[in-house]
Amino acid sequence: MRKQLLALAIAGLSATALVVAPTAHAEPAGTDTTFVLTAAGGLSVSAPAAAELSAGTATNAGTLAAQLGAVTVTDLQGSLLGTWTASVTSTDFTTGDETEDETIGKANVAYWSGAPTAFTGVAVFTPGQLTGLLAEDLSASRTAFEATATVGNNSATWNPTVVVTVPSSAVVGTYSGTITHSVA
């Protein structure tokens, strides 16, 4: 009889273990979350405040060439597939009273950007004039550099070369002009 009671007790425990109340599952609580990402800034360009194109002197009917210094475009617009174009212009270079013989016209000033010396971000960066063979005179505004397919913030830096062809009629003096970079 003991065996029967023991078997009955074990069977009762097994049945009790099988009749367990189901565990309740709580529904998850989701929170729809949003935020606004604003542009850190716009487009800007920086260039050297001053540059001397030669350590020596140029002679009339000659040329002088030198790098201008680092030019950088910074794009903090955070665009998706954005673009920007940096342009370059020049004034005439003059000395003294700025007479015809004291002026080297901007058509005698050539520019080539060369390859980027540095860049950040995601974009397709394209120099306006990759080599000296592609140099353009600054008698009109020229493309110095551009970026396409920008994603987020980016920047590009280049060190352009300026070549001045001095006319034979130019008089001796220190010539000054302004080369201006802009970006849009």
C-alpha cells in the first residue's frame, strides 16, 4: 500500500507541476522620438590675406609664377547631394599713378588651382584647372574648385598657382592687385 500511496503522491505532484498558471506578458511601450538636426553653418572660403608672388623681381617681357597659399572652402550646410562652386577673380595690377604703362591687366594674370591638398567629408571634389596646361587668365570670373554629391559637412583646400605675364611696356615698380575667391 505504501508503494501505491507513494506512486499516487508522485503522480499528484507531477499533475500539480503541469497545471501552472500562464505567465502574463506585458505589451512593450514604444516612444516615438524625433529631433531636429540643423546646419552647423553655411559656406565659407578663406584665403591668405596677402601674398608676394616672387622673392625676387620680375623683368618686363617676362613671367613670374608662384603659389598663392592655401585656399579653403568649408561647407557646414549638412546637405544631401549638395553642390558648391568656388570662383576666382582678379583686379588689374598697378603701380605708381596707375597709368597704362603702370598697369598689368588681369588678362595677363593666369590661375590654376591644382589638385586638392586636403579635403574632408563625402563629396566629389573637382579642381577648376588641374594642371598648369589648363591655366586660365583672370580677365573674367573662373571656377577655382567645385564639389558635387556632397553628403553632410565637407571641406577642400588647394594651393593655386598664379602666373603673371609682364608686358614689355611695363615700367619698374611694385605692382599690387587683389585676387578674390568666393563660394556659392
